[in-house]
Amino acid sequence: ARQTTTARLSPNGQYVASTDITGMVRVWHTQDVQGYTHKIALERPSIAGAPTDLAWGPESKRILVVGPGAGTMGAVFFIDGGNSCGTISGSSKKLTSCDLRPCRPYTAVTVSEDLSTAFLAGPPYKWKHSQTNNTRYPNCVRFNPSGSHFCVVGQDKKIWLADGKTGEKTTEFELAHKGGVYQCSWSDQGDRILTASGDKTCKIWDVSTGKAVTSFSFGTTVNDQQLGCVWQGNFLVSLSLGGQLKYMDPNSGKIVKVLEGHQKDIKSVTYHKASNSLYTGSYTSRLVRWDVDTGDNERVDSKHSNSVISLENAGTDVYSTGLDDTFRITGGIAEKSSVSIGARPFNMGSSRKTEGVAVVGAYDEKVRLIKSG
């Protein structure tokens, strides 16, 4: 398995396309096919490097992938067989984002670290013209659902719109964000835009006035920077640097749901019968509780400072040991108590008959018997 760099759902909802750091593209079925769950429909190389973005054609038949490349910085191909229907070149630096127009004429637009926005006629997507409206890297470009306009956001805090047919700039929003803008997403009606920024906010913009109508604030830490967002039907979701997915209510301006999984290898897992949930511990010391029925999760307030290597169901509680040489007891999502083991643990077991008793093995060749923490 290799690190994933991009992923997008097809317009018809039947596929997910993803790319990895080697430039490999995989297209997955979202539904069971011939008895297989998430069967791969296509697997093929795209560009020579780690892709930065991909886009689907309106009929869910072709994909555009862009990134650093080597001469060719983008590739367009059909998911049925993987045959090429164009390549993207002409930029002097890495392409950072792309999109395909959702109606005829099927044009494409790309943005680059050379600060240019390129408009391409296609297929087979040949360069038509470029413009430079950003003073720092443009991060994302997206067409609206009707294809009448596209939006570009960038590290220079700008948000600007262009005509979807000609590619010419039409509007720029004033004082958009206080930090770089990393991504944008249109509403289904195309009258509003959701943006995510390094200033730790997401904003909803009225396209007709160029004004922000709703603002969501996420905190004050570095991990609260918002790096991605999507507006899918009634769902508005943002992604933070800390790895949290947050669901936003556009009417109240409030965050209504938070999902937070793991960003590094999962090292331990246990089933907690009392709450019908799974507890997982990771390499980064993060402990997460998952609802078995719904898949919803919440981060446990654990004080482990190193990898959580062992978890045990203990009646109403959960026991954990970590490479910070500690044994900890968690109740629900809150830590209740802890004790220093005094050596590096390698495994743990708990009594099935006597609640509150655990045995911990350590690399100093000693076994610890722990009662009620």
C-alpha cells in the first residue's frame, strides 16, 4: 500500500477514483459487483510523480489527473480500458489543481505553481490561453454545476471567478480570508461557494454579491487549519490539518458532527461489549472509539504520549498500554487513571473473572500485576 494523494467521487456516484504517490490511478466501484466489495474497475499509471488533483468528466467516463510530471503534467483517459484521450503540458511548474467542464463544450482548466490558470479546449484538451490572476500559488479550481463559471482560490487569500465558456476572469471577492485558501466547492444550485482556509475558518459565499454569508470557526491551534471542503447535497464537510472531518450546518453556522480517525498505523484494537464499540490505538498515541452499528467515532481523551500497543476490554472500562511505559484506564472517552510500568511493555491481558485486574509483560523480563490501575 502506498500513500494516497487524491480521491474524488464520480458524478453518477458509481465510482471513486484515487491516486497514490507513484502516479498510479485506481478506479473503484462504490457498490458490490459480482460478489466483490469495492471492486477495482481500472488500474493504470498516469503521470511521472505524485498527482495533486483529479477531475471526472460529466458522464463519469473520463478522468483528468495532474501533478508535477516530467514534460507531461497531466493525463486524460477513459475508465473503460484506460485509453488516452489527451495529455496536458505547457506549464513551467507543477500543476496544483484541475477540473473538467460538466457540459459542452468539454473544456478543461488547470492552475499551476507558476501562478498561471490555463484554459484548454477539448477533447483532446489543447492549450487555448492562460492568465495570471494570483500572486501566490493557486490551490484549487472548480467549475459550478452548470459549467457557466469556474472558481479559483489560492495561497494569496484570493477567490475569483471566470466565465466557463471563455475562461476570462469576471469577478474577484474582496478580503476573502486572512490566510491562504486551500479548496472551494459549489452548492448544487451554483449560487453559493464553500471555501476552506488556513485562517482556521470555512466560509459560504453568495456568488451574486461576492460577500460571505456564513462563517465557521474551528479553533486556534495549527491543527485547526482547514485544508479541504466539499458541498455534497445537504452535506457540507471540511477537513482539518489535524485530520478531523467536520459536518457544518449552513443555516445555523454551527458544526453538527465530527469524525476523527487515525492518520498513522493502527497498533491495537479491542471490542468493548458494554458499549458495543471498538477501541483502536495508533502509532501516534491516538485512541479512538467507534460505534459498531453506525461507524461513527470520537476521539478518546487519552494521555498516552507514544504508540498505543495493547488494548483490553475490562467490563465497563478499557485498559491500554503504550510505549510511553504507562498503563491507563479509560471509561467511555475519558481517562480515569494511570500508572507507570517502569519499563517498555510488549503485551497485556486482563482477568475475565475478576474485574479490575490486568497483567502486563515488559522487556525488562518482568510481569506486572495491576489492580484497579
